[in-house]
Amino acid sequence: MITVRIPTPLRTVTGGQSEVQVEGSTVSEMIEKLAEVHPGIKERLYDERGEVRRFINIYVNEEDIRFLTGKDTPLKDGDEVSIVPAIAGGG
């Protein structure tokens, strides 16, 4: 099982849970399985082209998937995935 850390803004979709357990051999498959259990989450993570939204960062064991193989990043049992919405800042 993969542990997925859910950020506060998405917890409305997971019934308030901050962590959920799900299976998946890649990030993409994990999101599909997550969407089966928590409908609506996929639409919040993906844009209309089916790509991870610009303002959503996904980390596998603290590594940004943008620097790995994106949605095709492989997952193994015991991995931790963090979904982190980018925080807009300014100065």
C-alpha cells in the first residue's frame, strides 16, 4: 500500500482524512485508484489535458515527480506520496 498525504484543501474530498492508503504501481495509477474511492479528487489534481495541474506538486518519498518521470513515476509498497498545492507568494 502507498500512503498518500492529503493537503487541507482536498480533505473535503477524502472525508476529512489527512492520509489515505491506496495501491498503484505508478503515480498515475495511484491517482486513478484514489479517484475510485474519493470521487472528485482527480479533477482537482489534473487539468483538462489530463496533466498534473501547474499549482499541484506531487512528491514520492520527498522527491518532486517533475524531476523523476512525472505521472509515470513508479511506486512500490511502503512509498509515501505527498500532494502539495503550491502557495502563491509575492513581495
